[in-house]
Amino acid sequence: MRVTDYLKPVLCRSDHREVSVEQPGYRCVAGIDVHKKMLAVVVRRPTGDSVEYIKRKFGTMKRAIDDHLAAWLREQRVSEVA
């Protein structure tokens, strides 16, 4: 299943304000923006009554992805990546 099947949007594009997430299947998820020389990764996870966003950049070489990115996503307890 896709991430969008589990989650409702958190940010409203028109005014960028957060709305509450009340869906029972809510999980810690990550989005990856792929560039030629770097990957921009944002992890979105619940923290009590709010949502926390963690941003980090990684290289695009195989070792950077296999060692660093994969380990960081496991450390953050990410269940799905889009």
C-alpha cells in the first residue's frame, strides 16, 4: 500500500498551518527528494499531540545510501518511505 493510503495531509499548502492527525494508522514516515549529488530527506513523526519534522541531507553514492541513510532511517524508526 502507498503512504497516502494511511495518512491525511498535515500541511495545508495555501497557508502552511498544521492540522491534527487523528487517523489510527498514523506512523513515522519519510520523504526523499532526489537530486543529482544529494538526497534531501524529511522524517515526519508524531510527538504526543503534535508532529515533528526532522531534515537531513545525504550523498548519492552507494555507500552513503547503504550505510548512512539506511542506518539513520532505522534509527528514526521510519516505517515507510516515499
